[in-house]
Amino acid sequence: MDRKSQSAFAVWVTGLPASGKSTLVAALKAQLAGSQIDAAVLESDVLRQVFTPHPNYGDEERDTFYRQMVYVGALLTQHGIPVIFDATANRRAYRNRARQQIPHFVEVFLDCPLELCQARDPKGIYRSARDSGGNNVPGLHASYEPPENPDVVVLAGQEPPEVGAGRVVELLKKKGYI
């Protein structure tokens, strides 16, 4: 599809680690593709390998990382490429920076109890933090600031990701972004 005919918007999917963000993002990307919209996914785990190959997850590093991530997302949307952010972004300020820089912005909160995230733990983040005494896991040792007014709330474990993704697509249509 011709990129110039696409609307440039950004969707930020936030939630605790292991809440199901990547699964929701995959469902959203597939639904958008079904409407001939090719969105770029900016996944924090992938971008960290480029921006901070040896992360320490400290506050200063997180601030720099999310500033870089937002810059890339804003640049893509300025060039007509829709973006889906797949990132915890444990501070509201990180997501608010994106909202300020990207005119067509939607924030999606994947609401998942910490206990369910810990039970899922596909990357072993929580287990590793408990075993090593690490203190940088959002929601466990580091703070996680959920959105104050998310555009969409998806209840992890209570609704299939495809249903949540469908609600995001409907909101994008309602706002005139697609």
C-alpha cells in the first residue's frame, strides 16, 4: 500500500512485564493488516539491543531509552507510517512524551494483576529478580505508573487479545485515524 495514503497514528500498549503486551500487539497488527494498514511495531526488547546493548534498567537509562523510542515513533508517523509501541514504559512521563509529540496517539492499558504476570513470566524476568535480588522490575521492585486516562483498557485474562485489539481498531476508526 502507498504509505502516503495511510494515516499516521501511534498506539502505545503498556502494562506490566508479562501482561500480554506482545500478544495484544500481534493481534492488533493482524487486524490492521486486514484493513491494508501496515503498522511498524516498536518493541522495547528489540530496540534495547540497539540502543542499550548492556542495559542496567536504571532510571537515567530508562529515560534516555524511552526518549529515543519516542523519537523513532514520532519520526515514523511524520513520514506516514503507523506505529505500535510494545513497551512497558513504567513511568507516565515516557508515554506522555509520545502523546505530546505524536498528534494521533492512542494509549492502551493492558490491565493484568501482578500475580498473573508472575505466573506467566515467559522470559523469567520475575524469577530472575527474585533469585538475584534485582530491584529493577516494574511492578515488583521498580514503580509502574498505570495510565491515568487510557484510551482503551484491556483486561488480561478476562478477554481474548483479539477482542481487545478489535476495540482499539474501533477507536482508531472513531477518531478518524484510519
